[in-house]
Amino acid sequence: MTAVPTTAATGHVLGLDAASYTDATIYQRELNEIFAKTWILIGHVNQLAEPGRIVTARVGDESIVVTNDGAGAAPGGRNLKAFFNVCRHRGHELVPEQTTTAQSITCPYHAWTYDLSGRLLHARGEKVGELCIPEVRIDTMAGFLFANLDANAAPLADYAPGVEAELLALAPDAGDRHLVIRRTHHIAANWKIAVENYNECYHCPNVHKTFSAGVVAPASYRVRPDGNVIRHSADGPSQAKAAYAEATAHAEYGSFFTWPVSSIQCYPGRVLNTFRWLPLGVDQTLLIREWWSASPEPTPEIEAIADLDWATTVAEDFDLMDSVQRGVSSRGYRPGPLITAADGVATIHSEDAVPHLQQLWRAGLGAR
């Protein structure tokens, strides 16, 4: 993992070796050295719009609690806090994986009670001193909420520079959107296989025919890796080929993947949606696909777009990713050459983002 391997004959960068996707020790290092030190999308501030709202989320292998305690905010305003989902008494998880409303949090085990900033209020009458649950850093980007377990991490704006302004140019009301649809799928593959698949459209012409003709104009598709962000952009489809009517209004496509497992997309028609990938094991990943609407309830139009997307673009990748995991686990697997653009302009005919992801991965593990 110290040098980027290339083929001697052509100079192509090679893919990662099998152990990168299958070794449990490497996976544990990823949890400690990548997922515990990067900004990861967990939701949107509108999920915590009212004081007393409580949301749980996962960051790598950790469960966290995000609250709006309303303290110091204008009436009905937000004062967001996040902390580890673990009681200071004996370690029981404080909040199940759900969204709820409450004025305090009581541990189900021994009924120790905390306020919504994570400060212990009482321990069933016992005097145990001042205790607070360790905080988790949170930050926002165009209304979307990110968390970072590293207390010393740079701000999100420095981690993903320019993304907020670019996203708001595509969807000016992104900060006011509501979660209206969520779908999940267990992928039988390593998380890197999932994000590599997402970030290259080299497979789009032969796999994603609906997306690569009906959602975007394929000749315009570009992929630009830059630091912790991989940007995807394209024009919308022609009216004759559009997969949905809204695709020809505000006909721009933009996707902002933030290393390691988060992406915010704006489909043509200002249809805002997100991908999140949660690592569950060395060969197991949970995909969370979410859609964000200007209204609190899904419109028939967004339901139809989400249904079409799930049945085509998303589902078309499920078997592919599972198959790649089986393939890299084979004794016959050898890393092959990655296809990159000779002129440096990544299109649907190259996979330039994959070696970029692999460099981010090596850097995250302290290699070069």
C-alpha cells in the first residue's frame, strides 16, 4: 500500500489488490483511520427543525445522537448538538435508531437521564458528579448535516471547498428541503466497491441506459476529482429522450461525492437526492438512498422519479457490486489496468475517479 502500482507495458494504474477489499484487519484500520476522521453525511437540518427533535445516525461503526435542544435560539429555532450514543454509566445505547421528540434522554438500562446537550441531569438520586457524554462535531452544507468523530478536524467548508455554493446554484432551496422518500439495500460488497462503482460512469452506456440517455445527455457527462470531492456534471437529456417530464426544466445534472461515503445529487429539474453508504463489515455495505422535496410530503412527480431511479439506475448496480466482491475474493483475481482519459477529461468512457479514490484511501491509511 505504499506505491501506486502500474502495468509495465502501458503505464496504466492498476486497481487495488484483493486484500484491500477482503482483509478484516484492513477494514478495522479503515474504521479507525478513515471513518473516524472524515466528514460523513448523516441527514438534513430540517429533520431537526423543532426543539426537542432527536435523530440517531451511524458514522462508520459508531452510533451518534443529534438533537435540537433549542437553547439560546430564537423561538422555534435550531441549536444542534451531537454526541456518542452511549450512557456514561455502563455503556448502554441511549436512543434506538429512530427519530423522536423529547425534552430529555433516559437510558433504558438504569434510567440515568440526560438533557439534549448530553449533560447528566440525574442518576436516580445518586450523586455521581458532573458528567457529559463526549460530543461529536457536526457541520452543515446547504442544509445537509455532516458529522466527524475527530474533534480536531478542519471545518467542512475546508474539507469540501466550494461545494455549498455550487450545490445552491443548482438547487437554491436545498437548505429548506424535506426528507420525503428513503430506501435501503444491503450490498454484499466492500464499501470501496460501492463508491468506486458510483464514481465511474464507464459502465453507464451498457448498464444504465435509462440514466445515460433519459436523465443526462451522455456526451456532456464529465467527472472531476479534486481533493476530497468528486464532481459529476452533465446537461439534461433532450426532450425526446427524457425519462421524466421535469428533466427538461432546469436541465442540469450535478453530483458532489464527498470522501469517503457521501453524495448529494441534483437531477435535472432540481430533483435533490442523496446516497449514503454505511460499512457493516468487510464485505457488507448498507446503501441509503434519500429524496428531498420542497414540500413535507412527496409529490406524485418525485415518487415517480424515485421509483424509476430505484428500478433502473440503482437496482442495475446491485448484482454488479455483489459480483465484484465475489471476484476479488477469488484466487484468480489479479488487479487490472484502470481506463483513464488521455487528455485528462473524464467522461463516460473512462474511470478516472477510481485511482483518485484509491489515492485518498492510501492517504487515509497513512500510505502514499
